[in-house]
Amino acid sequence: MTTWDEQTVAVLRGLAMDGPRAANSGHPGTAMALSPLGHVLFSRIMQHDPTKPEWFDRDRFILSVGHVSILLYSLLHLSGYDLSHEDLKAFRQIGSRTPGHPERGHTAGVEVTTGPLAQGFANAVGEAVAERMLRTRYGVDLVDHRVYTIVGDGCLEEGLSHEAASLAGHLGLGRLITIYDDNKITIDGKTDLSLSDDAVARFRSYGWHVEELGEAMNDLDGLEAGIRRAMAVEDKPSLLILRSHIGWPTPSKVDTAAAHGSPFSLEEITETKALLGIPDEAFYVPAEILQGYAERLAPMQQRSADWLQRAQNSEQGRALLAVIEEPWSPAAQAVAPSYEVGSSVATRKAVGDSVAATVGADVPVVIGSADLTENVGLLVPGEPAQSIEHPGGRQLYYGIREHAMGAVMNGLALHGGVKAIGGTFFVFSDYLRPALRMAALSQAPATFVFSHDSIGVGEDGPTHQPVEHLAALRAMPGLSVVRPSDANECAVLWHKVMEERGPVALVTSRQNLPVLGEVVSPAFGSPARGGYVLRSGGENPDLVLVATGSEVQYALGAAEQLATEDVHARVVALPCWEWFDAQEIAYRDEVLPPELPTISVEAAVGFGWSRYSDLHIGVEGFGVSGPGPEVYAHFGIDADHVTQAARALLAFTQEEN
């Protein structure tokens, strides 16, 4: 007689075939093989309440192999999440809640956006750090959950997995349990075409607890027992290696690359459903399956309700609820640092001062960098490093692992209850760009601090001088790119950065910059609006000089020179294009009058500036090695050259008129 568990697994395997078949697109084979594992996790292991998907103390499940999304959607539907039978039928269709890869915020029950392999795995590391830090801060009665993730051969081949696994092992994240689907198949064929790693030795060398589950793919009790053994390991992350057979039990597709990325034929589906003992009916889900899940998960509703009552009835619980809602709110109470006009301060130093003020306000924040902690201004004064010995530490040393840092930050931010801030040199944003893109796509409220922002890096030369990076990041939808003009502007912008509900790239200078009086008393507007007027140029200015970051000083210097020639220049600082573009058109036109000739100044390529200016002064190639001020002069980025360009543009405009 078929048990309820066996019938449920058969139904999941049927849905794994039906979704891709209906969409004529998708990945059925791995979803079929992992159906028993998914069922064990969702019905026997995980602490989750489908009626309250945002219950804070739920276990987190991350499907790093995001192409297996049909399995996750099927599990969410059977469990009782807000994902209907019709949603399953709309798999991979425009506007559906079942897109090709899971998307955070789009589908109830999806914790992070996955798809690019190993991103989810690294996100899980961040989620586990957040759980440990908050458990230490608020107590086990309020924070007591685990993070489960499924990875495949592709995840472990990606270099990101090395960075993330090495960090997780070093940190001893005992609440992180990873199941490795060792099916030995990739798109090209058998994994032995390109892979001969010893996964057991590899992960043990990282400091992980490793167990080989062997041929337990269809052994529900064996899977449960293996996972529970890993749950008992508190001082190490766990890797459970499961030997699975992709496409099982379809006779023509088991253990073949053909089972990976293409729908099965109708004949193959019919044959397989007969072997599974379920009707040859598309998207077959009998009522008893849904009822069985409802009965198994009913206790979770009481557990989540009890948790909320505990949280509401204790001082610590109310504090936790507050930071879950607005983790940045204590930062708003922090006194922003201020700087004397005429002094000289690098904006990376201003970030460091703002970090100190934020930490002093007791914000639940995880701050760190990729081996450049003090260089980028992210050293937390007096704060112990996050570790087994100091599980509540707010300082996280990522090591030389930029890609992992970005993805771990996304996990931290999406877990909730903490602010994630991490940094490196701006030129190395290339190393974490995939994670930064995922932050933008999923609107993870993480703050990426990038210092050494221009050719002002100087002697390190073109390998370390970012020139195309501002344009590249500004081209990314959903990312706010902020480049402060001076230390006071940086301090003002820090508060807004902390309040952002999406990702921010805060780009700061290595070199000292003059503290500008015009920032303290602007002519019009404010930095928090993304663009504002530093110098009005009188009632009828002749042109506009607009700049960001370290080049604002040169725009102001040129305006002074032009004034001696009776040329009236308006000077505008544009620290964040995205925030400025979100302002009402009347404000934007007041700041940048469209009828006036406009010159932009930025020590970077001019790509994108044509939306705001008629002429760009910048760098249209790679940098050079030499002292920073000399490099600026070499490229003609100074007040004198801006003045010359203004004269030429005005002469050209007069000729045209």
C-alpha cells in the first residue's frame, strides 16, 4: 500500500515534469531526483508557517540550484503558501508567480533570488551569520532557527563556492546545513569531463562537518536521520553529500544530460507517471496531499503565534520587532560627524566617522571588508570580530574574498534584523559585480562601500584606478550609486543611505578633499535629493558646471575664475543620479535648467553624462601611474581646464545662436 509520503513524492515528481512541459522550457530531471529531499525538508524538518511566510524565527530554505525552481514552487503550493494550482500551470510565463528562477519578493516563501550558481549558497552563509548574531543579541527564545540550502555540481564548481565555504568554515556556522546533490551530470554531459574534485576532503579542509549519505535519494527516513545528525553539530557548518540520479525513474532519461534542461516528451511523461503510480493528468494534486501537509504543518501556526506573543511581551522582543521593521532606525538617532570648512578630509575617513557614530547608536549591523577594513573606513572601534568565540561581533573580516563578501552581504540583508555594510576598493567592484547585480535584482538593502574611487589613487596606476566603474554601476537598474563631494556631504548622505530599502554603492575618495563651505550652506536643494545647487550663478547664470565627488572642487574653482571675466556659472553637485532622477521635474529643472549650456566634470569615462550635460571633462582611457595630483593634471581635470572648456562652450553656443 502506498503511504502518504510516497504518494506526495510521486506527485512532486509529476509536477516536476508537467511544469516544464507546459512551458516548453525548464529543468525537470533534478527536480524529480530531489523530490524526496524537498518533501522531507518541508514536511518533517523545517520550522515554517505557510500562513505567516515572514515569521521571523522560521528556518530559511535556499535553493542555490535555482533552475530547479519547479520543485520549490510545488513544495510551496503543497505546503499551503500563497501559490495556487493555477500559478503552477503558469510556470515561466510573463506575470506569473512562478518565474524560471526563484525571485525574492515575487513569490511567498522564496527567501533569496537564485539562479547564477553558488550565489544562493553564499547567501545562505550570510543568513547563518545574521541568525547567530541576532541569537546572541536577543536570546534563543526569540532567535533560534537554521539555514538549509541545496547545491549542485555547478554551484561547487563556481569559484564563489570556494570563497563562501572557506569563510563559513572559518566562522564555524553550525546552523548552516548544505545538501550537495551529487548527480554527476552537467549540461555538457558527465561531470568527469571537467571535474575530479574530492568534495569530502575539500570541505573538511574548510572546517566543515561532512557526511556522505550515499544512495539515500529515495530513503525518506534515511534523509531525515542524516539531516538531524547535522542539526546536532553546532560548531561547524554541515555538508551532506547525496548521490542522486537525475531524471529518475524515467527509463530513457535517468543519469543523462538530456534530463537536465529540456522538457520530457508527452510519451515519456505518460510512461513515468505509470511507474510512479499516479494518473496521467497534468498538474495532478489530489486533495489528500494538501490535507496531509496542512495537518503536518498545523503545529507551526501555534509555534509562530507563541513566538510573536513572546516577542511582544518582553523588552528584548519588542526591540527585535522594531529592528525587523526598521533596522536602520537607531542610526537615525546617531549624531552625524561634522567637519570644519577649509580643512581637508578624505570621504573614506568621513565614512569611518559615520560608521563609528552608527555603531555607537547600537545598531544591529554587520560591517566588514575584503581585507581592506581600515583602508575603506569600515573598522568598528572596539568591536570584536564575528567568530565562534564572539558570535555577536559586528565586525566581519571577509578576507580577500570580494565575490563572497557581496553575496554574503545579500544574505545578511535579506535575512532581516541587521544592516549589512561591506567594502573594498572601487576597482575591485568587478570581483563582486554578480552579487551586486543580484542585490539590485532582489532589492537587498545592503550598503557597498567602495573607496579609492578615481585616478586619484595615483601611483598604483591603471590596474587600480577605476575609470569605467561609475558608468557600469549606474547602468545597473535598482542600484543607487552615491559619490559624495566632501566629508560633510558624506555625513549627510550616510543617514539617507542607512534608510534605503534597496542596495547602495557608496563611492569615496582615497585622497583628502577640501571641506566646502558651499556644502554647508547650499544655494538651493539638499544632498539627500541626489542633486543640488552649490553656487547659484546669480539670477541669470550663463552656464552650469555639474560634478560629483572629488571633482566638485574643480567646478567651484572654475566658477571663481569665470566670475572674474563676468561669466556667471552655476555649480551643481550631483552625488546620486538615481535619487536626483526620482525628484519631481520642477526640482530637477531648477537645479539643472535645460536651457543652459552644461559641462560635467568627473574623473571617469563620460558614458551616461549626456543626459545632463553638453560637454564632459573626464578620462576616456585607462589611467597612468604617478602622484595623484599629477595624474589629474595629466588628464586635464582641474579648475583651469574646466574654465577653458567653459569659455569654448559659451563661444560655440553664441556662434550657434
